[in-house]
Amino acid sequence: MYDATTISPVPGGVGLDLPQITPDPCEEGPNLRDPRPVTGRAVDICALRDLEPTVAVAARVDGVQVALVRMPDDTVYAVDHRDPRTGTCTMARGIVGSKGDEPTIAAPLYKEVYSLLSGRCLSDTGHSLVTHPVEVRDGRVMVLARQWGTAEHRPSSITA
């Protein structure tokens, strides 16, 4: 698992007054509902060339475990590493594919298929993944980690 320590500001992320929350999504309770940024800063995870196309890898971003997926066109997606159905941190072991034009990842245990764009479960409406904004800048993969939080902490807008 990558453990990123280099932090860069995200344009528009500066000035967001966001509270710090529990760092590991694998320990979150079931009553948390709304994704929000952990710090408002993008974290430099790795070089794009370090990610193999269509193979998910796990990384820790501001204490949040994410699954990173590089597609053949060099688009990179980040979703929670935590499987929403089982609570296990296994999504980076999922099968990367697509449903029509939508890139997907299938959970390794029960094979639910999730959109890498929205986190929406395409095979069961009862589950969803938190997606994390990703930018490839100068050949480096930058991720803004988000976590589930309570509605009273949801910012009115997030720019990543």
C-alpha cells in the first residue's frame, strides 16, 4: 500500500473550514452519510507510470484507504478501499472493467459492480462507494481524500 506524505494544495481547496474526522474509513460507523474532504488538500501519491493499467492498488491518503485505478487512456480513478457491503478493505483486489462506456470495479467478495465515476452500485442500489477527486499533474497522481461525514459538516461546495 502506498503511504503518501507529500501534500500539495488543491486550487479552490484552500480556505475550506472542514473539521478533522476519524482517519480510517474501515472503522466508520453505519450512520455516516455524506462524503467530505478530510483536509482540503491533494496528496501526491505516486507517478502515473507506477500504476499498471486496469489493475487497482491500495493507497493511504490523509489516513483514508483508497483504491486507485489507472485506465488504458491514463485516466485515474480513486474510490474507497473499503467494500461497502462487507466492511473489509478489499476493493483494490476488485476486477476493473466497464459497463457500456462507464468504467467499473467489481467487489472481490460478492462481485457487486460499482461505477468508478460516481461510486454508484450498478448491480444493487443499496450500496455505494465514496469517490475521491484525482488529478494527474506533471506525471504525478494527486488525490483529494474524502470520507463519509454527518450532514451538518457537509461543505456547500468542493473544488478539487
